[in-house]
Amino acid sequence: MTYSLVARDAETGELGIAVQTHYFQVGTLVPWARSGVGAVAAQARGPGADGRGRGHVEVRYGPLGLDLMESGYSAEQALKALLTADPFADWRQVAMIDATGGVATHTGSRCVAAAGHRPGPGFSAQGNMMASDAVWGAIAAGFQSANGRLAERMLAGLEAGQAAGGDLRGQQSAALLVVAGTASGQPWLDRQVDIRVDDHTAPLVELRRLLRLRRAYTTLEAAHVALAKGDRPQAETLRSDVLRLAPEVSELRFWSALDSAAAGQLDQAVAILTELFAAEACWLEYMRRLPASGWLDRDLARLLEARTTGSHVSAKHR
């Protein structure tokens, strides 16, 4: 009893799935994706094992669908093979997209109304037990009209679906999963976005907040890399982006300030750290501990402490 979107970014090859439902921890059941392979949404409850009563989501459509696509099946071929082997296919709702952007979607005739799907070029929107049959079309339209990166556009699709009524029962959990278009051999790096809201009165609002934080943290990492490569202008641009994306996060302000100091921009670093240390003294103590681990030059740490707290510093450190 869920609505979702599977999609591929035509430019980057990224593959993703976004989902929301009135049920706990949807992110552990519905969304599946594998870099260079595809994405799957496995949703809608089937009957019990004896064919009666209320069963569970058939989660195996996710990993098995990805395995088939990785072995060379298209999304359409993979979904057809799994449905053929499933005696309860009429209760299932499943959407798959492969690495070429091929889409396959199934909404079984026994899914709880309103249920249906709307495929398009490089995506499929679907839902069951919706407030009305306008929801999946709204998801598709919201996704297609949105700008930005794949995760942001998929989230816009879910928001449009919610505005059209969403799940008949309301909202509870949501998830957003995006993987790289080409596998690197390091799956933990290939997960571009992997965020979940397990239980919330407004899960899509919270999901958007978490996506903003995800972008801020990955931007900080990019700033670290740029500084390490000696590209100070790029590093400074990225640090500015970090502070714009998540000015409320102390951790990000702290490390952005230390990077600025390492790049010779002491006044900027001191301004951030002075405010931070006054509000949360733990960050000053944290900075004092960094030189022993080689994470911060000892003389620079002393200079920053002197300028932010007004403590004495020897002339050679001024």
C-alpha cells in the first residue's frame, strides 16, 4: 500500500527509487538498486502462504530482479520471468528499470484500489491503495517537470503524488535510494544517496531535509579533496556551498572553518570558530585534540585558539 518512482538519469546513468507509505520502515522492504544494473520497487501485500488472508510484500522481487538484470535480462524480461513463477502475481505491484532505461511495471488485478502505474521515458510511477487514481499520474508529472539531480527530481515526484492525495491512509515512512550508473567495484561508494525516514508525521518533508544534509556533507568531502589537490578557489567555492546548504550543522561549520584556516583564510575561519566555540565549548576541546592525530597543524591550532578565545599566543604564532 505504497506509492513510488523508479528512474534513470539519462545524463549520468544514475539509477534510483523513491517511495512513501503509511507503514513503518518502508525503506527496508520496497527500494532496491544496484549500480550499472537497475532499480526495483517491490510493493503491495499478497495473500498469506495458504492463499488466504493478508500476507506480506514479496521482497524477493528486488534482489532477484537485480540478479536477473545483472545476468543480461532487460527489465521487461526480468519482471516477466518473476511474475510467471509467482502464483500470487495478481496481488503484486512491481516496477523495474534497467541500466539502459528500459522500464517494466506490473499492477496486479487484486491490488487494493486505487492502484495503477504510469511509465515514461526512463521512469515509472506507481501506487496502490491511493486516495484516487490521479496519484500516479501526478507523480509522473511532478518528476518530469522538476529540475536538478535525479534524487531531487524523484522527491519532487513523490511530493506531487502526496499533493494529489497520496496513500489513502496518510503518511508514515519514506526512502530515497540512488546509485551510480557505472559500478566501481566499491558498492559503498556507488550509493550516491541512501536515506530513510522510518516513522514521521511528514516523512517527505523530513526526507527533503535529510537530502539537503546529504548534499552538504558530500560537498564538504569534495572541498577536502579540492584543498588536498591544491585547488584553493574550488575548495573555497565548495565550502561556501556547504555553509549555504546547512548553516545549522555545527560539524560542517567546524570543518569548513578548519579548511579555510589551512588555506590561509584565517579571518574567515576565526569568525566561524569564535561563534561556534562560544555556543558549544566541545568544539574547542575537539580542536585541541586534533594535532596529536595529525589532523591539524599544532601551531595553527594554537593560533586559532588564541584568536578565537583571546588567550595568549607567542609572537611567532601571530
